[in-house]
Amino acid sequence: MIPLDEIRRARERLGDDVLRTPLVRFDERIWLKLENLQPIGSFKLRGALSAVRAASPSELAGGVVTASAGNMAQGVAWAAREAGVRATIIAPDAAPRAKLDAVERLGGEIISVPHEVWWQTMVERRYEGVDGLFVHPVEDEAVMAGNGTIGLELCEDLAEFDEVIIPWGGGGLTTGTASAVKALRPGVRVVTAEPETAAPLAASLRAGEPTGIEFAPSFVDGAGGRALLPTMWEHARELVDEAVAVPLDDVAEAIRLLVSRARVVAEGAGALALAAARNREGTTVCIVSGGNIDAAVLARVLAGKTP
């Protein structure tokens, strides 16, 4: 759990440079926290800016490095540009072009690697031959504290809610947001959502210990994974009440519902929470984590298909 004081300090570091995203009603039971409206189209700006601004000038002198499929890459590139330093992004070779194009517009240098190498870069927190401060997309406390500002806003903006559903990729969004929510509203349940083709947390919670899965990549590129990152199991056991593995067809349907009923464009990860929320009870907040979806993928989804 990230201490509430650390989350509040992160909010001071962020100031007004991230959007206090709207919390809007989807129906009589479900609310949407629209992180897709951040300047980079994703919540990742909160954690990236928090981490880079927490670093000293000497730590930043060699630039910054991260491993990301696209959204954290944009956040780190944005924060590095603001700090006037170089950003190097280690990206999986199947990362969406729309996200990589955005990184390059922000001045980030991309190194494309196989998915296994990208994953190992996150585990080892380094990439051979590349220097600079490694800003971990998930595990850094300053990153998770920045993410936790979402939880502060939820508790300030909604008088009562029963549960919050959060897409689980590496676990940094869940850890940060849930730390704030559990500190301020201990009775609120924290539920995670993963694509069923890449749902290591759901499998691990069922087994009671970190568990391997058969991983298959999908259009839900910003959530799910082949395994739990080493430090995240303890956070999950402490904070997560339930983990849901969501069928890909349900994710595609949630994207269509967000467009048609809420006029919101979400990427696959951003629609996971709504997909998991539709057959539940009680007042539920869904974190719409991002909206960076390739136009061709969105067109197929809107045509009624599951990419």
C-alpha cells in the first residue's frame, strides 16, 4: 500500500499540469472516471510526471528510460521534454502504431524489441547499452503515488460508492488508486479487470500464490500480461478484493457502448472496467484508463467485430 501522505505529496508535485478528470454517470449504477481525457490520452501522465519531478537534477542528467507499450512511453516522453532531457523508450514490437507515433511527436526515441525482451527489461529495470534514470511503468513508488491521485479525486467527487473497478496491466494503477481509496473509504471493494487471454492476477488470486498462465496477446494491449511483476503480488493481496478475467468479445462490446451511449472513445484497456461492471450490483466506479486506440482497430470494433 502506498502511504496516503505520499499520494498527497504527488498531487502537490503534479499541480495543475494533469487534468482533474471528470467523473460522469453512465447509468443509474455505474460512473466513469475519464482518464482517457488526459493530455496524452491516458492516466500514465500522472505517474510519469510524479516520478520525473521527484528525481534530482543529477539523476536526470543522463536522461530517462522506460519500458512501455505506448501509454507510459508518452507520459515519460512528455515529462522528459518538460525537464529538458532525453527519453528512451523500450517498446514491444507489437505496440500500436498510434501510441508510438505519439511518443515520437513528444520527442521520445523508441527501441523496438520482442515482447519477451521488453518484459525482461521491466523485470530487470534496465536495457543493455542504454543509460539514464529508469522510470518503471509500474513498480516505482513515485509512479504509483501519482496514480493514487485518481483515488483522491474519486473520494472527493462521489459521496458514496460500493466498488471501483480498475484495469490491471502491471498493477501500478490499481496499487496507487486502491491505496488512496482504501485509506479514505475502507469499506469500498477494489476489483481488477484483465483480458481473459492475459489474466495472471485472476489466476494467482484463485490459486493463492503467483501462478503462470498461457499468455496470448490481443487488441487489449494496455492491460493484462504474461505474469505478475515480482513486487506486485503483495500489493495485490493487500488491496484487491476480486479479480475478473474479461472475455475479449465483452471488451469490444464495452468499447461500442462507451462510444454510443457516453460519446467516449476508449482503448481496449480503457473499456475493461465497464465490461466487468455490467452484471454486478451496487454503485460502481469504472476507471477508463486510456483512449489511445488505432483507428483501424476502432473501426473494426464499431463494425461489430472483435479484433
